[in-house]
Amino acid sequence: MKRMIAVLTLILVLPQSDLKIAGGENLSRLALPNPKLLRCKSFDCFQLWSEAREQKAIFPKQMIFDMDHGCIYGMTAMYDKSVPLIQIKSEIDELYKQWSVNDPSNSILHLWRVETQKFAIQLTVTGKEDEKRSVAEAGTRQLIYIAFGGKSACANP
């Protein structure tokens, strides 16, 4: 529980100048979650964002962590609907293109299975159903990282 509070505190105290939401300028880089957080069990690995961070980075408007006994096995980054889906996809492709398992017939669902690091990434756009369930506003970009095995991955680091 203390680790969860520490993570939430870190998110809340990030400098406000870094918390920029896309506003039509597509030149800013995204701050992606760091997959090294998956199966993490110590404070030493609570680096929330990908290593490359720019001054004008676009941060998620919300982060959700799935944890078991202080070990993160999943995380969801919610980006504002003004952030172009293709921008998020291309930034993930820069790191994980060889693990892409996309279905060309589905343009709003993108998947990557990073076998070497034992995690998967799913990029989707929330719909009206999600908005009705108070998950997120329709059109929000939802980026999910999950360790292979889900919750059980924490037992096998």
C-alpha cells in the first residue's frame, strides 16, 4: 500500500509545466510508460516515463496501475482524444515495431507482443460504451501495458 501511495504521490507532484495536453501541435513527443515497471517490486524501479523525455512531452491525463502485493503487472495510460492515434502508434513502433501483431482490417486496435521482455501493449480508442460506464470520455486514447501472465507474473519475476 505504501508503494501505491508513493506512485500516486509522484504522479501528482510532477511539475505542472510538464503536464501538457496536445493542443494541435503534433511536434511534441509522447511520454510513454516505462515497461520496466512491470513485475517491479522495489522503489528503485519507479521511473514512470520512458527514458527519452523532452521539454514539450505530452503526458497521459491519467495513469492506472494494476498491482499485486506491491508488484505492478499492468498499467494503462489515458491520453487526451486530441492526441492523434497515429502519433501514439508511430512512437510505440519506434521501439517495438518488430513485435507488432496488428490486424489491417481494424484501424483502432493496435497490438504488440514483446516476447523478449514478456509483456504486451494494446492501443485502442474508447467508445460511447466506455463513456457510459464512466471509464473515459469517448475518443480517449487508451494505452495498456500488461506483463505476460497478468497478476501471476508478479510471482515469477
